[in-house]
Amino acid sequence: MSSYYLDENSTDLDALQSRLETTDLIPSQLPLMVSITDKMNALRSAGIASLGDLRRALKDSKPLKVLSEKSGIDPEYLKLLRRTVNGFFPKPRSLKEMDWVDQNAIARLKNAGITNTRQFFDATSVNGKELAKDVGVDGKDMQKLAVISDLCRVRWVSPSFARGIVAAGINSASALAEADPEALCQAIADANRNADFYQGKVGLRDIRRLVAAAAYVP
């Protein structure tokens, strides 16, 4: 069975540091780079070995305070680190957002207990054809939902923006990770100009961030 998110328990602090160092961080995240090696070493000394350990230790204010005291790392730094790391695990999107898909199909999936992209991804990773048969959803609708659910695993990708990515010729997170950012940026802009999938303008720098984020999707 494929995993919706990266495996946080097998991702160590070296991998986390590397990701932060090679990511085009937004301005508010740049303080994370100050003495980052020292910070990672302090986290290790405090008993943090993996991304999963870190997320659990930063889950709310009490364990965060404990980790701050054990590691000597300022709590504001840890709060920023928490927000950044949690961004690696984008919240599942409601299937209702996909209003271009037959809503009868969405309703049937809801009756089967499947209401968001993660639930759909997990269910179809086991046996998508069997699920379609059981809930009575057309194969074409299942395929549309499968592609959008896969792309929504990538940070910042909403269902509506995923439509633009698909219209630009990208049908999976793995294909997005291999895309040429400049060509993709133009293709998405052209597709959206014709179909108005989403509002606003997405620039090349943001597309580069998307392609980089897609590389971390399993």
C-alpha cells in the first residue's frame, strides 16, 4: 500500500536539515537557517532522532516547552520549526471541493466513509477497481479523483490548482517532481487562462517550490 505522506519515522534530522538547506524558504522561515547545525545537534542531544520524534515533541505547548528546556533552543524557533515541518504534511482536501466531478459519485463515496483526498488515496491504493465496483462510481470519475488526490499530497496544491497542473500535462506527484519549472509555469498559466481553474497568478518561483516539494512525496 502506498503512503499518502512521507514516512516521518524514517526521516532523520540530517534529512530534515538537508531539506531546509536546499529549499527556497519563504522569508518568514529564514530564521530557521541560523546555526541550523547546532540546533539539529541540540535536538539529537535532547533525544530527537527523527521527524516523527520532532513532530510529537512539538505537538502542543507543553511538550514544546519541555523540548526547549532540554535542548536550550528558543521556543519561538521551535514554534517556527513546527509550522514549517507540519507544512510537509498538507491537510487532506474535501472531495466536495472537486465540484467538476459527478456529485453523485462524491455522495456514494461519502456513504462509504470516504470524504477527503487521503481517505480516497488510501482506499484506492488497496484496490481501486474493487472500490469503484462496491460504491458504484464510474471509472472515469474514479480516475479524476485519483489524479487530483495524488497531486494534493504536494504542499500548496489545492484541488482547483491541481486541475491546472493536469491541464498542463502532469498527472501525478511523481511527474510533477520531474517537471521543468519554466515550461510547467507557462503551461499552467496558459491552461488557466483558457479555463479559469483558479484565481490569481502563480509565478515561476512558486512553481519551482512546488516541483521541489513534489520530490518528497512518496
